[in-house]
Amino acid sequence: MKSVIYLTMCILLASMMSCSSAGKKEKDGTMIVNQDSVTDKGLQCMQRSEAKASFEYKGKRYESLVVRSPDETLPVVTNEQGERYADNRIRLRLTCEGKTVVDKEFTKEDFAGQVDAKFLKHAILEGMVYDKTSSAGILYAASVCYPQTDLYMPLRLTITANGNISIVREELMEDLYEEEKGE
């Protein structure tokens, strides 16, 4: 349960960090913290974001860079109201003492083995953030979500020191609550 809460907080924190640079003050004194843009094609796009992290793993220094960019070349996602959204592409670059361990671009299709196809059809790749290290490897939290809603699938990526990536779907907090309630 603690890991799911921590994962959710990491995703929210990364989302807030990516939005903080987009804040602007309006004439009436209100602050717009996050405002998605709309392209000339009428597509709503999330803001581009960049998250850097430095950490030690097995006695070596690692640098992580995660960049989320809206990508109009990916299939458009349309919600029930007919609103159209550009999906995102996320580039993960992980280096160890100057040597590249991982340099990969992700789309939501990279998570198709962990997310139901029906959900994936109407979802976008929302974000990815460095979480922590463990004996299994370097952990990242990611999420695929319905645009501008609270409906999402939390995912965990584990990267080994030699660059192998494994992806699993995390338990949703509602699922854990139902399991605890049933005990």
C-alpha cells in the first residue's frame, strides 16, 4: 500500500514540477499553473516537460533525464465528448559515469502488454519519473491515462545496471482498498 501511495505521489510531483515553469499571472491576480495548448488542428496537447535526477546505484553515479513531448504524428485520442488530444512521446536517457545505459523513446504502445487494449485506445501516455533504486534495479513510475481525468493505469519500469527494461502494472489504490476490505 505504501509503494502505491508513494508511486502516486511521485507522478503527481513530477506533473507539478513540469507545470511550474508554465505558470503565468493574469491581470486579475489569478495564477494559471497548467494550461494545455491547442494546435491549429484543434488537438489539445499537454505541455512539454523535462525532469532530471542524479543518484547512486551500486556505488556508481547515474544521471537521468526524462522528456515528455506532445507528438501529433501519433494516433489522435478522442474522448466521449469528441474532444481530441495529441498523445505524448517520452524519452528516457539514463547514463552512468558518462556512458549511456538507456536512451529510449516510449509511446503508450510500449505498455500495451500491461494495459487493457480498450483502455489504451482512449488513453495517452501521461508521464514518467525516476522513483528510487532497489536491489532489482532503477525504478521509474509511469502512467497511461484518459486525458484530463483521474482515470489512469500506474506502471513501474525497472532498469538493470546493464540497461535491461522490464515493465509491470502497479496495483491501483482502489484495488488495494477492496482487497483490504475483503480480508
